Amino acid sequence: MPRLKSSLSPNPATIDGGSWSISPAGVQTVTTSGHTNDDNYQNNGGAASASWSVHYTVSKTVDGRSGSVGPYTTKEAADAAANSERDSAVAAIQAEAQSAVNNAIASAQAQLASLQFRYDEVTVPYGFESYWGSNGSHQTITVPANSNNAYEMRNAEWSLQINVKKTDSETGNQIAGDARYEIYQWDVVTGKYQPTGGYNTYSVQRQGDGTYAVINNAAYATNDMMRHTLYYTQRNEGRFILVETKAPAGYFGDWTDVDHPGSAGTPLGKRAYYVEITADNNNSVLWLGNGDYNADIATGDKGGTKLVTSGGVETTVTIYDSSKDASRSYTTDASGKAANEDGYTTTAADGIMKNDRTLGEISISKVDLDAQRYVTGDAAHGNAVLDGAVYDLYAAEDITHPDGVTGVVDYSKIVDANGNPLWHTTIRDNSGQWISDYLPVLKKDNLVASAKIEDGWLTFSNLYLGKYYVVERSTGTVIPLREGALAVSGTYLTVDSRTKAATGQVAALAASNGQYTDWVYKNQFSTISKSKALDGTWTYDAYYLSYAPGYLCDEHNYYITPSYADEGWYVEKTTFASDTAAYNGNYHIHKDSGLTESQDQVAKGNVEISKVISSSGQSNGLELEGAGFTFYLVSDLSKVEQFDQTPHRKLHTAKHSGCLYQ
């Protein structure tokens, strides 16, 4: 509370016919007080009073009078006349003196009716400064006699402005999507940080230039400067907490523990930014950045300092003496299956609030169509194994960066401070080489990444959210180039329906609702087999062989769209139902085998054996029935290296046939 010192001006010092004095005669010092501990706290108090008594005396002397009476014939008559004359003279003198006194009193009252006092603020309350304008800390006032008057004395409160610039941690661009911030104001009445509403007239609003500012919505904020200013009061003690309660769409929230987020769309579990108005930052403009992180809001009431959210939840806020390390490190491939980067770290920059984009991730499993499970080569399937199958990931649409500014994602343009690309993918090129530092452009139908099945599954990680399709590549596939990038052309070579030979013509791949219904590698055969039917005609069969030994290729396009749910998930992952990998708490797992389980059929060969009478020596001799044969898997033989194997040998019979797994 301020202390005031008041003193009487020295003029007027005298009065006609006397003097005056004031009580108390010295300087009075008073302290303002009177706040009530309720919702009217700020509307009362701040008052102090001082009073004085003024005393004055006057005296007047008038000249004597002389005269004579008579003559009188007797002494008695003369005495009587003299007494009468004397009494008249005394009365006249008294009347004259009283009149003079009355006039002096009236003059004194007139002079003392408007005494001037000066008061000076000798102790300025914390959070304020002396005010030198009208009604300021140092005033000379005129006080009427016999009155009780109130005089306003103003202080200049400390104040500051708070702004936020929000950018993408990868691109550095200002994020086009809206974030939601809340500002909490300390309240000495409740002893808690309170949200916007009631006494807290502050809110955070986005400005025309895309930045955010704390706005004062109080009735007294009548101009733009005041609307952008936070003020120290004895009720808020200049203490505020700002927190991002909802990240822009496509972004992860500003969580205290990135592996275990709190409640999305609330301050619970978030990092916070405590600001106190002090003499040092008075009249300044603060641009808060992640480096100013100095408070944490708990997910519930843990004791200590309380904060009430806009949803009415009472929780604990911990405020630190200094800023904490604001860097954040993520695991971006918890499965351990994907190629390339498996982590990401973002660091703080002065005056900038960064957000980290939510990543997409896709896992594909491969099972045997007949066994309906993953197989590694057993008696039922010969040498066939599912591992080694190659899958390609394509953009099913133009995939744009979530910052809303960058446009279609080009990995070569998303770089660190040294100009090095932040992200890479791995692809298998048409020569069979694996390229581990590929920088795709996410245009529709461009190849994004390639991977092969290991232990029955694979993962594409660090993806930008959007629509993709996954395709198994056959051994005969050649991916065309478009603008220097490997891409699906949207067409296929037509072939002769009988011989399977290319006609030199192309046709458009069938599509529906923006998705290819034809396999995108249509008519890119791995092999075409030619054989003669029993009637002597030639027949042709075309096959798509998988890179998984012994399997045919899965001729399906799997459309998968990792999409944003809310700020509580760092990775949106689509995977197969039997995925048992351990994922962090910031992974949003979507299990859907219909989208992510690829089924391959083991390649099978028909063997026909003809048994004829040997004496004829002719292949068209008499056929014999009842002969039995045993088939052995060559790889199981103890002397396999000595075995003479002739590939593609064809035998024909009309009577005995069998089906072999390769």
C-alpha cells in the first residue's frame, strides 16, 4: 500500500487582528488500505484519510471617548447625567470593538476557508511507479473548511506485452493452421491461477500477420495499445501463465513428457510459460519462445500451487526458478524395422514457438495364402519363404506439408541449419540396387520408399500424413521415370490375350474414386511359360514372381491413409492385427489386417509322368497303369551337389499327375 505525506502550505500565515494555528502541526503520514478478500477486491481499498483542526484568535482595541455634561443645579443630577453619558460611551465603544472583532473573524474565516495542502507519495507500492501527470503522486490541493473531501492519487502500474510467433520445427515457416493458447492470471483472492473470464479479462488471439498476442478485453482498454497490454494489479501481482492448449492440426502438442502425453485440447500435461511483470521488464514487449519454458502443468491435482483450467479442472502447476531445457527428442521408429532415420530432435530458438509435425507410419505383414500364416520354408511348402518380398510405397495424392505454406513435400528442400536434408527414404531402383539416401517428392504416384519383408513384416516410418498405396513388386517390374522420379504412369502395356506378348499399345489402369483397381504393375510379367497341350496346340501362361523365393506376387494395391487425430499422438501408425511390437505412449495404433496383411500364394508346378511299355521304345506306346512314384525335394538330398538338375524339363502323361510346391 502507498504511504502519503501531507503538509499545510505556509500561506496564509497571519490574519487581521490575531493569529491562527493548525493541529496536528507536523506532517502526517498515512498508508492506504481496505481491499476486501472477495470478488470486489479490485473495486475497493486503496484509501487513507488525514484531518486537521484550525484554531485562530483575534483582538481589537478602540479609542476612548471624552465629553462633558451640564450645567446641572445639583450634584445628583450631574452624577446621573455623567453616568448615563459614560454608559452610552461604553456601549458605543463595546459595539465598535465587537464590530471590529466580527470583521476580523469574518476576514479570518474567508482567508482560512481555502487552505492549500501538499501531499507527496513517500512509499510507492510494489508493481507501480510514481505518476507525474494529473492527480499524480505529488499534488497541491485546496481543502475547504468544515468539509470531508476525497482526492484521487494515481500510480503508474507496471505493464508489458506478450506475443507469440508459431513456426514449424522442420521448415521454419509460420504455421498457417490455428493453435489455441490460454493465459492464466494469478488471483490473490482464490490463491489460484484462474482462466479467462470474470476478473481475468485477458485472452490470446491470433493477429492479422499470423502471430498471437495477449489481448486485454477489459472495459478500460479503450485503445489498441491498452488492448495489447497486461497490467500489474495488487490482485494479480503481475503473475501470468501462458500455455498452448491445442496445437495446430497436423502437429504434436507442447507436452512435458513427449512419450506420455496428457489430455489433448487441454493444458493438462503441458509445458507452460510463466511471466511475471517486474521493474526490469516494465513497458517491454516479450516474444515468448520454447526456450522460455519454465513451468509444467500436471495432469491432475498433485498439491502445491493450483491452476483452474477453462474446463473447471483444478490441477497443479510447478514454476521453476529458471528456464528448463526445451529441446525435445523423439523415437520415430519404435518398431526398429524401418530404414533411415529412427529419431528426431528439435531445439529451441529465441522468440519462436516451434511445433513438431505428427508422423505417419505403416507396417505390412506377409502371410502364406494357403497356410494363412507366416512361413519360413517347411515340408508343406518346400523351399518357399516369405522373407525377401519387396514392397513399394507410393503417394496416392499430392501430399502437402502440414505448415500450410511449403506445399507439396520435397525431401530435398526440408533441411537443417547446415543445409542437410532432415529425412531420407530407401528405395530399390530398376537395376536392383538399394538407394538409402533417396529424397522423394510427394507428388501423386511418385515412388516414396521401398522395403523388403524380414521376419514376416516391414515398416515405412517418418512419413508425412496423407494417402499412400503399397504394392508388392514382381521380379519383372520396371518403374518408369517421370520428371526424374520413379513413378507409376497410370497406364499399362497391353498384351496379346493368348501369347501374352506386348502389343506396343498402352491403356489406362482401371480406377475408382481416385484409387487404382488394376494392379499398378499390370502386365509386367516375370516369366511366360510355353507348353503344348495334349491336342498339340501351344499354350502360354504368364506369372508375376515375388522376390520371396517360391512365391507368386500379391497383385493388389493397398491404400492406407495415416491421418491426424489430435495433438496427443506423435505417430499415427497403421499396422496388422497381430503386431505385438512395443510402442511408445505417443503412438496412435490402428490395427487393420485388411489394409496391411499381404497374402502370397506359393508357386506350384504340375508334373505329369507317362508310363509306357518299354519294348515299344516309343513315347506313344501302350500306357501302363498302377505304377507308383516317390517325389523328393532335391534340397533335402544328402548329396544335392552331385544331383544333376535340368530346369524346365517337361514330362507329359495322360494318366498320372501331381502338384509340387517349389
